[in-house]
Amino acid sequence: MRKNRFATLAALSLSIALGSAVTARAQVQPGDVISPGNASKVENLVSPGNFALVKQGMTMKIIPSTHLEWPPPYKAATEQYSPQVSLTPDVELKNYVAGLPFPLVDANDPQAATKIMWNFTFRPLYTDDIDARNAEAVSHTAGSADEIEHFTFGHFGDYRYVGRTEVAPMPVDPDVLKTGIASRAGVYPVLDPVEMRGAGIVRQRSVLPGVEDAVWEYSSASRKLRRLPAAELSDAFGVSRSGSSERGGSNAGTTTFASTWDPDSAYGFAARVQDYNYRLLGEQPLLASVDGGSPATPCTADGGRSVCPENWQVRRVYVIEATAKPRSPAGGNVIVPRRVLYIDSEGWFITASDLYDYNGRLWKTIANFHAYSDRATPNARVAIWPFKRIFQTAMVEEDVTDGFSTVVYSPGLNSRNGLYVNMGAIDRDFFTPARMVRTGY
């Protein structure tokens, strides 16, 4: 009975997605190529920030809408565990084990937006661990094809203690009962530029309500490890071209390395769900890049500030407004107080995000690019999975006020394998301060 219920749900989702494609057909059709000259055709099918990317040169190839199958272990976990999941009054998950927490979301439910965010948190993109090796982040400014900065990272990834579906221990790492840690993530060591070689940042998230993320930064130049306030994770990695942090963040004046990417924007949104209030703004057919090439290709039409040409298709998308909750004076306030997130209703990943400043003005935009395949790259020899899976290939984060952009490539531009998803490539101790210091030293 339960399997029939989920089969019906999958068929219904596909039907709705195809219906959305028909609704949008008057604006775009498969085979269309969208460029600045005809960008108006997609103005109502992308976020305001992503529309700015199209107008500046990000070319889109429109393809038919497709169905994305979840990995079989994830689907099985959803069928087994989702009926027992609920939200507590303070929006914590109750009785969650693995899989998608809320397969059926009623838009009229007052908690719909929060349930969608928990679905995003435990999306099928990865459930156990992910390790992007030699990932790259490349910064460009408007009016020039020259790189402002080029970062290469040894590892960019995450290890999860809860919701595991493919690599032992499953479905929960028992160490969570001893440590209270829900997940660990990190970016280290920096391989390029040479002046930052060995540096990195790691992040630890607790399962306990009200416990802020623990964050450590290691500087190879000073050989010092320091604890960072979690609020600093919405500040850019490195600083703006002028040598002062974007919007006056705490990194101001510490380095001249340029980036607009902030750790809280990894995968579109990486902050704690509990630190924001959410509002469902609607469900609508929008364009997203979900079945593209890997590695992604820098866009020559806009000087490398985005990824193109890439496949885009009409998807059924939830639009969520996320507003940061006030923090204590000791904790500090986040640099980005409001984000509008665009979440695919089938894959539950963020396709786009627009970031707004404290004056309510659009400040930055994020465009995420995905592939759907059984391998990380066409020539992969190790990073091969027994089924097709969704994985992110690139993320654009651009300051729309001046056109300064950073593109994160995972896998890296010249990677053969590069992206290990649910393969046990890292263990629970990998993204820890001690391991980061040993590696960077």
C-alpha cells in the first residue's frame, strides 16, 4: 500500500511538471536559445537576479522538461521513515531518520515553507558524504575576461551523521549520540593562490536545539587557528576588490583576495534552518539547469562571470522567502538578512537564490547548475554510481550592483573524477579543526 502511494505521488509530480512546461510554452519552447537579445522571453521564468545574468550574456539552451529519479536507497528510506516525521512547535524535526522528511507538502499548511526547507536540508543530492576534490572558484569583474582571482581547494565537502542511506553506518552514525554532532563541513586546504596555500575553514552543526554552528578558520600564513562567530559565514570568502569586506563584514582589511562567495550560500543555502523565518511566496513554473554537462563550462559571452551555454528546462519550483532571525549582540547579525530561494519540487535542491541587503535592495544572485548522471564526468574512472543521481556542477554568485562574480566549479574545470558523492571518500573526522591544521601545516 505504501509503495503504491509513493508511485502515485511520483506520477502526480511528473504530471504537474509537464503541465508547468505546457503553461510556459508561450514564453519558451525546447530548442530556443536565450541570449541578451531575446532575454525578455525568460523574464518571468527566472529570478530577478538570474535575469540580470541572462541580460549580461549567460546563454540558455531550452530543453524539454524531464523526470529526475531519486536514488533507490533514498526512495526506500523515504517510504519507510517519512510517515513518522513531524515538526515541533519550535520548528525542529521530530522522529526524522532518513529520506525526505515531508513527501507531501500542502501549500495551505502554515508550516509549509519550513517543511520545504527541511526537505531541502535532507534532499537526495547527497545524504552521507560529499567530497569535491580540487574544486575551483574563479572571480571575474564586469568588462574584462581576465581573472581577478582563482582559488583551488583540496577538498570541498560534507559528512552527515543523520539520514545516511548508502554508506555504513546507516541510517545514523551512532557517534551522534555521544557528540551531538549532526554534520561536519569544510573547505581546505587552499592550494591556490600560493599566498593562501594551506588555509581553510571547517564547520560543525549540532543536533541540539539552540546550539549555534561551531566554525574554525586556519591561516597558513600565521599558522593560527581561530574560532569564528557563525554570523560571519554570510560574509564573502576573501574580500572585495577595494580591500575592504563587502558590506563591511568582519573580514575587512585582512586580505586582498577577491571573492563574492559566502559559506552560507553553499548549494544555494547552508545556514541553519532554525536561524531563519520562512514564508512560501508561491509555486510556479520556472527555468532551472538540472541536466547539464560536467564539468561545467565558463561562459565566454559574459567574460566568465557565469556558466554557459547550458541546458535549462521548465521546472515546478517553490519560492521561499528566508529572513534571518535577530541574533544576540554577542552573536552578531548576519551580513545577508533576507534571501529568496527557488527550490525544485522534485529534486529539492535550490536552483536559484536572490540575496537582499538591509535596505531591501537586491544585492547578489545565485544560479546553481546540476547534472543527472551515473558518473561525475564522462571520463570518470572512480566516481561512478550504480544509478543516475543529481549533483551540482557549478554555482554562480554575483554582486548585481557592480557585476563582480565568483563561480564555484565542482568538479573542477579539468577534473576527471573530482566529485565523490556517498562513496565513503571522507570519514567523520575529516572536517575537523585538528585534521585541517595538520593538512595545512
